[in-house]
Amino acid sequence: MKHRMHSGTRPAPLATGVARLRPWLTGTVLASALTAVSGVFAMVTEAVAQTGDAAAAALGASAVVQSQATSTAAMASPSQVGKLTLDQQVRWLRQAQQSGALEKLDDSQLSALFQSLDPLTVPRLIKEGPNGYPSYEFTMWRWERIRGAWPDKADHMLGKISHDPLRIYAKWLPDGAHAGQEIIYDESKRPDEMYGHLGGLLGMVPIWTSTTGALAHAQSNHQVRDLGIEYISTQYLAEAKKYVEAGVPRSLRIAVETISGVRVVTFTYETAIGQPQFYAKKETLGLDLRHPYFRTVESYDNDGKIFEKIIFESITPKTFDDVAFDPKNPDYKF
């Protein structure tokens, strides 16, 4: 009589052979041995049947090992993280940021944790990101030394950024320098120009101007495209590579600071070479405790004088419509 096999099942030849031999075998020892062999092979056969082939089973085993490594990293206490591999340190740090566990550590715990990490852990964390959001709103304080002069008052700015294409709106707030100024940039329309006005009674007439021209650099050493948190991350990664090449991969000083209400872990890097090979001879960056990007940065020239300081006061993911980047927006002063 022919037996119909269920769809999707596969015969287990060795298991079948064991079953046929069982009536001919006697003795408790032999029976126990056959039972053990049959059980082990059944487990192997089931694994192969579920994955389809031996290669897939091997991949599954690799995934289990990877999962176990991730679990090991996740369960490590802050005092043990420095003993993990580089990959595990990055995973632990990312999970601690996302869960809020990192910001719950006190200053001494945070300082000890980051002192124990591989010097490549923070660069890897920043590189893997995300370093920002598809679109977001931010407020920032910014100081820049322009033509050798340090400002008496910082710029306090409100910004809106959307990517793909890059579109930017920025407004200088009343309690900072250059209050009332506004700019709009849309790379899909005029990639080399921005639209704006200087603010104040005599500067309300908006004009188109080059993003790299004299007017654009009258108050900043940067282009409008440099606004936002992504620029700092990109620059840090480029500098971090050069720090390694210069033999100074580890931060000179790690501390926990609260800067203008923003609590961050700060990393200070300094090289003997300095400018122009590096953006700054000494630079201090403040890592956000909930996200893989920097909230603060201070840059010093070869003479030890600060030439730039930026503090992102708030960063809020938002979705914008086209009106947000339109000079005809009734909320704007163009």
C-alpha cells in the first residue's frame, strides 16, 4: 500500500533506518543508544527541514551567535562596557541612548564609562548615526570670530531644515545679535544662491545673493548649507580620521558638562600640528545623551583663542510643507 506524504515534509533516511533496525536489536544499552542517536538526528533533521538546506542552517546558527553577542552587550553594566568588543560597545551605547538609560547615569558614572571605551567607539557611533532627521526645527546660539573680532553678543537663531532637496529657513531671534534677519535657501531652485534681508529699519529689503559671496560671509565664516547638526558630525568624522593618522585618536579630556541648559559628554581633542591641517588646533565637542550627534562645539586656533562656539539649544523633528520655505509665507518678513 502506498502512503501519501504530507505536502512540505521530507523523509529522514537515517531516522527511518533506525526505526527498521529497532526490532532486531536487543538489550537495554543498545536500545538507549539508539534512542539517543534517533533523538539527536531528529533535531538536526528538523532544523535542516525548516531552513531548507545546510547552508541556511549555518546562517541561522550565525544569527543565533550574533543575537547572543547583542544580548551580552545589552546586559552589560556601565562599569563592564569597556571590556566588550568595539562592535558591542557601539551597540550598547546606541541602545543606552535610545532607551534613556545613558542620561540617567550621574556625572561620575558617565565620565568613567566614556573613559573606559575604545577610542573608536564614539566615531563609530556618530558614523552609523543617524546624525539628524529628514526634517527638523532647531534653536541655536552661535559665536564666531569674524576678521579677528569676537562678538559681544551671540546670534540666537531659529532654523528649519528639510533634506532631499536641502531647504533651509533661518531667523535671527530678538534676544541675540543681528535680530530680525532672515534667509531662505532651496537647492532645487537656486543651488548657489540664498534669499534674505539684513533686518532692522534699513535692511528690510530682501535680495538674492551668492552662498559664498562677501555678503554671505559678512557675519559668518560658514555657508548657509552648513547650518544644522549634520555639518558638525561630518566635520568631526573627517577630523577623527586625521586624529588617528596624527597618533592622537583618544580625547585629551572627557567630562560631563551642562552648557546653556544642555547636558552633554564633552570630548576635547588637540594636536601639535594644528591649523591649517586641522580645522582647529583644539576642539571640544558635546555628545547628546539621547541621540548619536553633537549638541555643542568649541574651536580654538593655533594661538589658543576660541574662534567658534555653537550650542544647539533644541532639536525637534518636524514635517514641513512647501510654505515653510517660501518667502511669501505670511509669518516671515521678506
